[in-house]
Amino acid sequence: MTLKNTDERWGAISQLLHWLIVLLILILAVVGLVMVELPKSPRYFWVYDLHKSTGLAVIALVVVRLLWRWYAGAPRPVPGSPHWQERIANITHWLLYALMFAVPLSGWLFDSVSGLRPLRFFGLFKVPKLLPPSQSLQPVMRDSHEWLFWLLVALVAVHAAAAFYHHLFQHDATLRRMLPSRRRNVSSPSPASEIR
Ligand code: HEM
Ligand code: HEM
């Protein structure tokens, strides 16, 4: 498997970034939903700090991912996909990128306008506040963070369903080319020896 993307499949770096970000978003979602149910006590500040730092790490990883995509390109559409499907996939992917920024950014804005304790990235350094404290903006930012998150969940559900649909019903390489494989070209027909 190559590090860089080829015309047929995603390379190791793009795959690693895709699945690492999926894992982090899953952890952030679980931690986020649990932490808002906890009593508001300094005992649980560490849970908030962990959520915030991990969320900021996602912003950095998405920047790296986009830079890598720009440098390494993307595979060609899976052979045989109709044009309308390619267009919808493209729109969905760019909306997912937008939400991967918007969700953590809204969390960062909520933290900023709340004017609480300084935000430290995994305890290492102080992260700047994006806006001054504001009572009136607090509910707006909190609701934006929550609703953008649910929008991301809805889009991911459609995206994952499409990936499984391609795999199970179209029997094409869409899902396989985002997964590690020792085979060089997943879109070429299998040799007869592999079929038997
Ligand atoms: C991809 C990244 C992120 C995801 C998926 C995410 C997800 C969530 C979720 C699901 C909740 C619970 C919402 C609710 O039910 O009210 C939440 C709450 C929260 N998040 Fe995030 N978050 C992310 C990034 C961030 C970042 C970067 C910050 C701040 C720097 C942040 C700050 C907060 C805060 C302060 C709350 C508590 C809101 C409240 O008190 O109601 N989040 N997040
Ligand atoms: C937080 C969850 C997820 C996010 C934010 C996400 C985001 C993305 C984005 C932005 C792309 C487009 C890559 C590009 O063109 O640069 C992509 C591709 C892909 N994703 Fe996801 N994804 C998520 C979860 C999943 C899940 C759960 C699956 C499978 C079950 C999946 C399967 C795929 C596949 C197969 C591709 C490649 C599509 C192709 O080659 O045309 N993703 N994902």
C-alpha cells in the first residue's frame, strides 16, 4: 500500500487521517453528551478540558488532512458510478469538511464568550479566546454547537449508509479503497486463482 493516493485508491496517510478523525469525533460526541449531564462542579472540569483540547486537535488534523488532499489528490470516481452520484458524493464530502471545522469552532466560540477559566491545550499552553465574554451570545453559541453537531451526525449517517450501500449492493470498491489492503489495484478484476 502506498502512502500517497493513487487514481484507484486512498493511500495510507489519507486513510489514517479519515479513520483517526472518525474515532476522535466519536469520542468527542460520547464525552460531550455525558459531560453536559454531570453536576456543574470543579471536580469535573478535567472532562470539559479533555473535550475542548481533543476538539481543538480535530481542527488541526482537518487542516493537515486538507493540505494532504491538496498535495496528494484524490482517486478517480469508482468506475461505473453515475454522474449524479458523483455530484452528491462530492457535495456531501465538502459539507462534511465544513462541519468538521464548524462544530469545534462553535465549541471554541462558546468557550470564548463564556469567559470562564483560561483554556489550555492538554495543559500545555494557553489557547486564545476568539471573542470577549458575552452573556447574550452564550446561548447562541451553545445552541449552535449542539445543532451543528446533530447536523454532522445526520450527514455522517447518510455518508456511512452510502458507503455500505456501495459495498453490499453495488459490490464496488468505494469502501474497500478507504480500508487498508495489500492488493495494489482494487478496481482491477480478481485473478481466477483468487476467485476459486
Ligand atoms: C469535532 C469536535 C467536537 C464535537 C464532535 C463536540 C461535540 C459536543 C457535544 C455532542 C456536546 C454536548 C451538546 C449538548 O447536548 O448540549 C458538546 C458540548 C460542549 N462542547 Fe463540544 N464538541 C467538539 C469540539 C469542542 C471544542 C473545540 C470545544 C471548546 C474549545 C467544545 C466545547 C464544548 C462545551 C463547553 C460543551 C458544553 C456545552 C453546554 O454546557 O451545554 N467542544 N460538544
Ligand atoms: C465522523 C464521521 C465521518 C466523517 C467526518 C467522514 C468524512 C469523510 C470525508 C470528508 C470524505 C471525503 C474524502 C475526500 O474526498 O477528501 C470521506 C470519504 C470516505 N468515507 Fe467518511 N467520514 C466519516 C465516517 C465514515 C464512516 C463511518 C464510513 C464507513 C462506514 C466512511 C466511509 C468513507 C469512504 C468509503 C470514503 C471514500 C469515498 C470515495 O472514495 O469516494 N466514512 N469521509
